[in-house]
Amino acid sequence: MADADRKGCAGSFAGALARCYVGTMRWLRGSFVIMAVAAAGCDQLRGGQSAPAPPAAEAAPAPEPIGDLAEFGGRSFIEFVAAHRERFDADALGLSDSDLVRLQGAMEISTGAVQRGGGAEALVFRGCAASGCGDAVAVVAIDGATGGAFVGVRDNAGEVVLAPNERLEALLRLNAPTRDWVDAGPAPETSETAPERP
């Protein structure tokens, strides 16, 4: 190779690289334009409709108010469940069989009352075992506006919230003299609390 050719090659390497870079950029830009036109053409061929959207998840049904909560004040939890079985039976509350046994044992004697506080209103049932509140206590609170429920039991197996609901638990604690949900609601009349009769 002649010296002139080498110089042309050596000098043209930087130029060739620059030309290659510019050519590649033009090619990429042209490719993007072609892809955009092709995508727009596909939309026109489909009649302007885009791909079908995935099916939306079904919206949860709006909560149904319970109605007049005061109607069940002074009545038992059993009477309330009988009137609203489809919404507050064990399955609807998400209770297992063993949870249901604990709740039933602690709600043998129960009394309901409406409680308000913190912007919430609930029908609160406090129940005890037939042998007395020292053996078992249960508290069930029903939110009249949303139908939400709180269920808690304290018995010889311990204290447990079976159906949590933060809003209702806060209402129970607010209304309990000890600020413990176990002490919320009216005390049912048991042999321990019943007034002596002559």
C-alpha cells in the first residue's frame, strides 16, 4: 500500500466512525418512525379500537345499613342473629367451628345496647357464660352504617379477637371503663349481677 493510501485509511477511520454513527442514528430514527406509522395503521385497520381491556375486578357491594339499632337494645345476641342470620351467622362472620363454640359458650346470657363515639355508632352485645362472667365473656359489636362486625371472647382458653374491626374496637375501648373491649357494653343480668328479689 502506498503512503497516500495509508494516510487516507488512517485519516478516514475517524471519519468512517463518524459516518457510521450518523448513519446508525438515521437508521434508528427512521425505524422508530416506521414502527410508529405501522402501529397507527394497525389501530386504523381495527377500526380505531384499542386492545380490549382486561376484565375489571368486581366491585365489592356497597355496605347495607342494618336499620334501627335501638330496636335490639336490651335484647339478646341470639335474637339479633335470628333476625339477621344471612349477615351475622358464623359463616358470614368468618368464624371456625371452634370459634363458634367459644362464642356460644360466652354468649349464653347477653344484652345489647347502642353505643356511640369517635364518629361511629354500633349495637354492642356483651355476653357471659351461664355460670357467670368470670368463666367467659364475649363482646360483639355491629356497625349500623356498614354492617361491619367485631367479635371477641375471653374465657379459660384466653382472650382473643375472632373477627377484628379496628373502628369498632376503638369504639368499644372508648366506651369501656377500663378501656378494654372486654368491658364494653352493658353487663348482662346473671345470677352474679341480678338484684335480690324478696
